[in-house]
Amino acid sequence: MLRHCDATHFTLWFVSREPLTELTLRLGEHEFPLQDADVHYVPLGQHAHQYLIILSRPELLTPNRVMSYQVSAAQHGDIFASISQLSYGDASTPSVRFTPELTQVFHGSCRNPHHHSDDALVAADTHLAQIIDTGVADDRPALIVMSGDQVYIDDVAGPMLNAIGQVIDLLGLQHEQFEGANIASSEALHYQPADLYQRHKNLLPHTQYPAKTALWRWYRNHPIFTSSIAENHLVSLNEIIALYLLTWSPELWELVNIPKDVDGLTPANSARWQNEWQHLLGFKAGLTQVRRFMAHIPVYMMFDDHDVTDDWNLTAKWELAAYEHAFSKRIIGNALIGYTLFQGLGNAPDKFTDEIRPLLDTFFSQPQSESQDLLIEELLKFEQWHYTLATSPKLVVLDTRTRRWRSESNLAKPSGLMDWEALMDLQQELLGQSKVIIVSPAPMFGVKLIEAVQRTATLMGASLLVDAENWMAHPGAANALLSIFMHRKTPEEFVILSGDVHYSFSYDISIRFRRSSPNIYQITCSGIKNHFPEKLLPIFDKINGWLYGHFSPLNLLTKRKRMSLRGRRPNGAPSKRLVNKSGIGILELADDGAPTKIAVLHGDMSETLFEPPKQE
């Protein structure tokens, strides 16, 4: 997988089954013998060795030029030569193209392997193959941004959990000791069918105090992890490592055997197994194409909640419960280790060199509970998950999970997605820019009706039940965010890329009563392999149009009353604004940073074009 690439950096991630020596990178016509400083090596297990090539040289990548690359090791030669279907057309090696001008960007979020929708990354690969076949290099997207839920730690299919157990044994992934759990170590975890769909009952941790809402109290010891589909919630680091590898690569699927028919399940779970097994077959079939696509386009990522657990840091009360329990803290910490290894390190490698990488190296060189706990403590305190790219427009990727603005009036109310200091840091990144792309996992400007439903649930004490986290849910964060857009020294062209919500839409936004308003575009694409309940979304779409349409006076009663929002029409539909179909977002930009095309490419290769609203 290609990661951070620019004129002076080339970053490549891969995992091999055995340690490699004397690595050499060939990039275009140049050959680079790799030194220790150029490679970050992590022994994930006995037969799983992660390599992150981080080559930094002046004038390394020539802008707008397609450059082939290959990696050789002393004992194997070209280590990718035996991988089938890794290149396009007649090419014998994969290639990279760095372009500082972001004229075309792919984006998306929410890729759930066992969801019944199509995997849009397969369609992205087909699309890229068609581009390369034409020989027009300029049509290749500059990069892809994945804005959250690249994996679902808290929502794992039964057949996938069975495969994870097999992969742990196949790769010799390390086990760990647990504190505060009803099992002593990860070796006590079982993966036979009778042991699946049961973790929410007898494994996941519970609180030690009575829970309550504004209306009533209920039982003691309610679950800390609030996902409604946590029956197979992952808990150990070796499970999380196996999940990442199974999510991104076809190789391990050829080595595991997942039966179609199993004994030991209830009738309901047996039907569930069959359904998930069928959808995972389709997911597995597309992984060769997914790997090829990610080997040719720089991939950038940011976490959202499911990369760790549902409702991660949603309220201050959730945080108190989760981090004061040793076992739940370990589960969250293990997910953060997984994110660091498989996502975070490749985004901005330099951010991790001083604090995090030495602790990673210490832990994986000799895994022990003490070094694991120390690593988790540092990851929980780490405040450099966000990053920017010096492209044109400037790309600013936000961390909306770990720097929260906690409610001061009620610890059970939703926290702001970013606190005051983080928002001021964002403003500093924007000052002096004429055009910018902001990546916010949750939409900054969402569907108002759904936000109103979430607010009503919050008033009833049920914010966790409806995932009541949006930018307008916290007054301080909402006002600070809106003031950034209204600041007269911020960019003239704002493009906001988001995901999270499992449907796609696009808004054109301006500031009311101002002649020189910046142009703001909220573009949401979700999910890559997921979508909203089919029968419910059209109802929300229609009622939202009635209550909060462009001319509705109800907009003046909202926090964003000074903003004018106009929804773009998908394929010109007169009364529709929301698209409920898995896909990958396609954004094309003019020289001034304004979108010339906002579209979603679906798994069946159909395309939804969000057409600009009619001029008033």
C-alpha cells in the first residue's frame, strides 16, 4: 500500500511472512539501498513482519510523472514479482504518480466486510484500470482519503472472527495477559462457532455504578461498550492485527477454511452466520483489485469511532467508565496500537519518530504487559493524529476523536468534536490560504432533521443510543467552528470531505447577508461498503426537505442560522438530496479550488453526479 508520497518522500507499507534483509528500492531509474533509518520494521508475529519504507531524499519524486517502483531483498530478489495482478496493463511493476495540484481526489469511509453492499474500492480499481489503459496519466487521481471506519473493531462477523482465530495461529501472533477481565489472557479466547456471538454477555467489561437517564434509573453494571452489534467485539491485539490483514489482503484468505454450515449456534445465529459467510465471499473476491488500487494511489487515513469502538469518547461520562476500567482501557489501547501500525504511521511518519516509534519497537521486540501498558498510555495522551499536506489546495485532516470539548453542564451530554485549542490550531492552518480541503470524519454541516432527532434523544438522556455526535451538538464547538468560516482572513474556497453517516450528499454553503462570502462545499461520501437502512432514509430525506429546505424559516432557529445551505441534486432528482448506496467519492477541482465535479462511483460502476443548485 502506498502511503505518504510527495516530492521528497516515498512511503510504502507491506507485511511479509518472514524477515527480509538488504532491502533495495528501485524508483524510476534510480536505485536506493535502504538503510535502517529508511525502514521501520515491526515483528507482528512469528510469520508476520511489517515494513514501512520511509524514504526521504531531495527531488525524490518528479511531480506529475508516473514512476515505477519495486522492492528487492537479498534472499528473494523482487519481493512483489510473484504477486499476481499487482500491476495494470502490460506493466511488470506497480507505479506511483505524485502531483502537488489536487485536481482529482478520491474519498470515502465506512468499509464493513460483511455488509451486503458492494465494495466500492473494487469499482475504484476498475476505474483506475480504465484510466491507465487510455494512457492519459493526468486522469489518475492524486490520492485517496479514507475518513474513518476503515475497520470495524466492534462489529465483526462470526465467520470473520473464526478466520481471525485461524490467522492468529497461522502467523504466530503474540498473546497477552489481561487485567480486570474474566479471562487471564488472550489464549483463553475461543473461536469455535459455539463461542461466537457471545462476547457482549460474558467477556466485555461492565461499569460498577448505576446508570440513569433524565427519566429513570436502570440496572447496575451496564456494558461499557455501547455498540448494539458488539457480539464479536475484538479485545486482543492479535485479533486486531489479524482483522487488518484480512481486511486489506487476499493472501490469508487462501490459507483459512471457513465452513458454510456449522453446529452449535442458535437458529437465529445460524442464519446470521450463513448470511455473513455469503457476503464475506464477495468481499474476499474483490481484495486482489483493492490491493492493486492501493499499490498505485497514495492512501491517507483518519480514524473515526469504529476503528476503535462505537461511541468512542462520545461523552465525558463514557470516557470515565471506559478509561477507569483496566480491561476496557486495554481494549481501546489495543485498537489504537492497531491504528498506529496500519494507518497512523503512514499518514505522517515524522510525527511518530520521537515518542511513539521507540515504544512500539520496545514492545514488539519483547512483548510484555508493562511495555504494552506504557505504549497505550502514550497513545492515549498523543495529540498529533491530525496532519496536513502541502498540496494545492492545502489538505487538512482533522482528528475529531481524541481532542474533545467535554460538556461542562452534564457529563452525559455529547462532547464537542474538537476542543477550543484544537479549533484554534485549525484556524491557524487556514489563515493565509486561498483554497483548502478539510477532511472531517463527521460532516460539519449535516442533515438537520437527523441532528434534531439526535438532540431530542440527548435531552432524554439517550445520546449514546442514537450516536448523537455532530458538530452542532456542543454549543461551544459549534460557535467556534462557525466563527472560523466567518473570519475574513480564512480561505475563499472551502471544500469539506466527510463520511461517517452511511449515506452521501453535497451542500453548497455561503454566509447570509455578506457580499464577499467564502464558497463552502460540504461533500459527504459514506460508506465504501455500508449504507443506511433502506426504508428509513427516504423518509428523513423528504421530511428534512419540508422542514429545513433552503427557504424554510426554521433554519433561523438553528445554530447555523447565519449560513445558507443548498443541497445538490443527485443526477438532477427534483426532490432528493441523499443517496443511499455504497460508493467512493470523486472530487474534481478547478485551479481556484472550486469543485468542477462532485460525484460518487458505486460498486456496480454506476455514477451519481451531484448537480449544482439552480441560481436564485
